[in-house]
Amino acid sequence: CAASLVGVGSAGMASSPCGGGNFDCGLEIQTRSVEQTLIPLVSQITTLINHKDKLKKTEKTLRAIQRVGQAVSVAVGRFVAVGEAIAAENEDLKDEMGLACFEARRAGTAIAQLTDVSSLEQCEGDGRSTVFSDRTGMVKAARMLLSSVTKVLVLADCIVIKQIISSRNKVLVTLEQLERVSTFQEFVQIFSQFGNEMVEFAHLTGDRQNDLKDEKKRARMAAARAVLEKCTMMLLTASKTCLRHPDCESARINKEAVFQRMRLALEQVIEIVTDTRSDGEAKALPVSIYAGIKDFKVKVEGLRDSLCCVSCEAVAAQLEALMEKTEDFTDSAYTSHEQRETIIQLCQITRQETKQLINTWRHAQSLKAKEATDEMELSILKTCQSISDLRRELHKVAVGRATELLKLHSDHLVLKALKASGGDGNLEAVADYAGTLTEHKEQLVETCRLLCHISGTEPLEITCIHAEETFRVIGPQIISAAQTLALHPTSKIAKENLDVFCEAWESQLCDMAILLKEINDVFEGRRGKHSANLKTVKAAKLDAEEQTTIAKLGLELCLFTSDVDSEVERWDEQDHEMVRLCQIISSMAYSMYLFTRILILSETEKLSDACQQLQVCAKTPVQGKSAIFQKVMQYNSYRLFLYISEWSR
């Protein structure tokens, strides 16, 4: 009922400009759907209240007003019926919801009575209060209706939040059981239950994420859900490895890290939906350079209008705080000498321009000027230009560093070396390559921090923080998985576990490339324009029940695969025909599981670029047999990609 009443989802205040005033219910709305539900009601009430005082009372006008009033009353009646059903199902909200429904019904009835003006004689002759004669009563009824309806919606949304919390609690209980299992059979049984619970939790949180109005919350929710999705597969292979090699310390460390990360992600989801932290304190993101520059420019621009009431010392202090943050760039061992010198020089220029601005501001103040002088206007322009030049240089450094690292890691040589060394049982080589991977991890972590500074929007800033944390955590997990394989080089489960963590690292590198493109788009002001001229391919949508069924079947297939692999490892005759057939079936089942994870959708993100490349290729003139052949091959390659993408959708 709660979902049918409000959907699921975001944040703002419910207010409606009616009759020249605001109807503010004083309740914080948590979802977009609540806001959208209120819009028709607000529109109808606005129509009733904002009529002209000397409105010509024609039969047509009276019938229109009566229709609107009746529509409001009927809609409120249906709405209240759903609210009362919710109250009956939720004892802890019964009284509060019941009162809100009672007030909504009473207000709806009052509006119906005030708009019951079906004829001129009735409107003018019986002396009864109407929307024409009792405007105050109409406004009062409207206020009560909006307040009570909003309260019902907010209470219904609280029930949705409770569902998410309840789902999280079930996941946590099963997670603890998984962590304590001692046999593979017991693990398979509990993991199957865990998979079902995670699917339910994914649907609830996915709906909530889509409905969140606050972009920062949406980004944080997306990051937490991404962790849970990737960690589910890691948990499976890490737990299997630990069960197969119970005395292996590196396997235990690997497994514990996965469980810990899942718990933190689950906690973050609850923090987002309840807007609170477990320790009761609000979590504030560190101020990035781009956000600091944006605020600094606002303050500088505001000086021209604040000659008498603003302290220029606040501007100077904020600038110094910004200059301190640029040390993340200048102190980096990976920043070139030329880049470091350029950043320091631009910082110095910005300080000088700001100092000059403060001097001109004080001079204008001493003259008791009522508006900014020409000298001050020039100083404002120079200060804003210098800080923009600094931001441009920082962007260049961060994006350049990220681009170089992505090229460096595109071949995944270190990961391949760790897999090979682990498979050979070469612990010394694993230790050497682990050192190299650790160095790469530190470079990526620092680069994500720099990208965060220049990201351009708060959602992208949050995505940068998520990428930084992912590299920081997965790096050591890859190393512990490689150490386990080196200690047990013939273990297929240990090899599978290392593969999963390496895939997570590679996936994060791909995500970083997408993030880098989005940051560039924001900086260059072309965000979202790259696909504007392309025809959108409508994806086939599965409903929640179908998605749940597919995901559950996928998890079961994955479990069967694990079970088969575990049993096959125990067979002495590895070349036996039955073993070979079992391995083939297992591989097919695992491939089907990968399909059910819906990872195909991520590939369709490349569709717009491929379409553009196809268009360019088709329009580019070429000469010569070799060039024509190359163009045809390239054209056909893009056509093939588009065909596959179309099929996958």
C-alpha cells in the first residue's frame, strides 16, 4: 500500500503558491514521488483559490468550479482509503496516520461544500457560504488539506524506509551466518538464502535511488549499491577459498575484508535513507577545490554589493584555505617540476589580485561609495580570472595524470603476472609483483583524490571518493588472493577467487575512464550533449518480479557451478569423461549466471560513441584500395557492435 500511495524516494519542503501565499506543511518530504503526487492537488486548489474577486458568475464558470471541487473531494476520498489501509497494517503509525486521514477527509468535504455552486440562484439566493463568499474558509480548508495529505504521504514513505531497514537487517543476520559456516554444504544452503535477500534489498534500494531528489544522496546510494553488487561475487569465491583451505591465513584475511566492506556499504545505505549516521553525527564531505573556488567567486562578486556590511578578511581567509588544498597537487611526487612551478605561480598571482581587490574595496568604503568603483570592478574581474586560470591548470594536471595511468594499466600486466606467479606457486615473485601493484594502487588513489578536487559537481565528487576507496581496498585483496593461490597453486577455487578480484580492479579502471570523460564534459560545458543527436533505442524493461526471478535463478546456477567445481576437484582421475562433462556443464551454468547479472547494460553505454564513429566513418571520403578496404572493415565492425547491442537490449 505504501508503495502504491507514494512510490519510493527524495528531499525538499512541500509548499504550494496558492492565493498569493505559500501553503507550507512543515514536513520534510523524502521522495520525488511524494512531490509529484502533490502537484495535481496543488494545481486544482490553486485554481479554486486564485479566481478573480469580481469573477463573472456565468453558468459555465460555476459548473467548472463545482467540477474541480468534486474532483478534489473524490481524489481525497480514494487517497484517504489507501492511507487508512496502511494505518490498519502498521500499528506503530496507526494513530498518527489515522488523524492525518481524518483531517484530509474533513478538508476535502469542506472544499466540496464550498464549491457546490451549480446554479446562479443557489450561489446568490440561499445565503450559504461558497468559494465566492468565504475566501478565508477556502484558504483554511486548502491549508488543512495540503498539510494532512502531505503528512499521509510522508508517513507512507516512512514505511518504505522501514522496509529497507528490515531488508538490511535480514541481510546482516544471514551475512553473520555465512561468516561462521564450517562446511561447504552449509555455505551453499545459507548463500542461497542470502542471494534471495540481496535481490530483495537491491530492488528496494534501486527504487529508492531512482526516486531520490538530492543528487548527492543518489550518488552515494549508487556507490554503496555498486559495492554490494561486486562484493556479493567476491564473498562467494573468498568464502569458498577459505572453506577449501581453512588453515590459510591469507585466505582468511581476504574473506574478512569482503565481509567488512559489505557491512560498511549496508550501513551507508541506511544512513542515506534515514538521513542519519549510526554515531548520530552528520557526515560532511571534505571541501574540494572546485567547490571552494565556486564559493570564493561568489564572495568576490558579492563585494560590489556589500560595501558596508561584509568583512573582506573572510575572502582572504577563504583564499588561503584554497591555496592550502592545492598542496595536494604540488606535494605529489608524481607532479612534474614544470606543473608544480606553474601552480605555485598561479597561486601567487591569485593572492596578489585578491590583495589588490581588498585594497580597492577598503578605498571605496572609505569614500562611503554607494556602489563599486571602476577600479574595484576591474579588481573583481582580475581576481575571478586568476582563480579560473588556477582551476584550469589543476584540471589539466589531474586529467593528464589520470589519462596516463589509464593507458599504463590498460594491458593489466601486473595482474597477469600475479596470476601466473600464483599459479606457479612462486611466493617470491608474488611478493615482488605485490609491491608493484601497491605502488600502482597508491598512484590511482592519489589521482582519484586530485580528480575529486576538480570534478565540477558534487555527484562526480562522490564518485571520485568511491573510486579512491575501491582502489584502496581491492589492491590488498588482490595481493592476499594471489598469496593464497601461490600457497595452493593447484586449487581451482583459489584461482577463481583471484580472477574475481582482478576483474573488480579492471572494472574499476573502466569506471574511472567513464568518470574522467564525465569530468571533462562538465569542465568544457558539453555535459550530456554527446548523445543528443542520436536516436534513443528503447530498452526492453523487465518488471520487478521478472528481475527477481532471473537474479535468483542466476545465483542458484552460480552455486551449482561452485558445488560442481568443488566436487570435481576431489576426483583423482581428472581426465575422466564424466569429469570433463561436469566441467563443461559447470562452465555453461556460470556463463548463464553472468548473463543474469545484467552486465550487458553496461556495454550499451558505449552505443552512442559507436554510432558517432559509424557516422563519421560513413561520411569520411577515402581513396585507394587499402584505404577503402580499411574503411569497409571498420564500418562493418561498428555495424556488428550495434547489432549486438541492439540484441542485448
